[in-house]
Amino acid sequence: MPFLLHHEKTAQQAFAVLRMVRRTFFRVTRMDFQILYGAYVRPLLEYTNPVVYSGRTKDLTLIERVQRAATKMVADLKSMDHEMRLVVLDLSPLEYRRLRGNLILTYALVEQGLANGFFYR
């Protein structure tokens, strides 16, 4: 599956979960959001990120739109800008989490000795 199609499918699945949460809960508090987002939405957005990430801005904005829409669901935060909502909800941007995941994967490869073929000849 091409990268763009994978990202589009992932975004569609995450938006479907957000719609389900919106239909199920009348009012989403900060605590509810942290539990629901962490359990149902974030895993969809981060699944296979180190492998599938293509680096194109179109793919990044597609996935970031999901996080922006999700943070707007929280009561009393709709009028804030995205960065402020992330601070209030104690979330990190997806770009930061993607970089962190890449660093963890690289460290694991180096520690297990699997990186010899990649970095050394």
C-alpha cells in the first residue's frame, strides 16, 4: 500500500473513532479526553510511524488534522488555539512523538546489534 493511501486510511479510521466518541459522550472533560484519546485515537495515529513515515508535508498535515479535531472536542477548549490546547491537555505534538519514536527505534537497533548493516560496512 502506498504511503499516502496508508495515511489517508489511518486518518479515516481515527476520524471514525472521534465521531463515535462524540456520539457516545455528551460532554468530554479533560480527564475523559486523556483516557479516550490515549486508548483509541493515538494508537491509530502512531501505528508503524517509524516504518511508514514518508516525510511529506501532505501526510503530516493529514494526520495532524485528526489531533486538532480531537482536541477541539474537549469542553471549554474550543476557543483556544491548537498549541494552547496541547499544553492544557498535557499532550505533545505528533511530530515530537514521531521523532521520539524514531530515536527509540534507532537506539534499540544499535543496542541489539541490528544496525551494523545500516551504519557500518
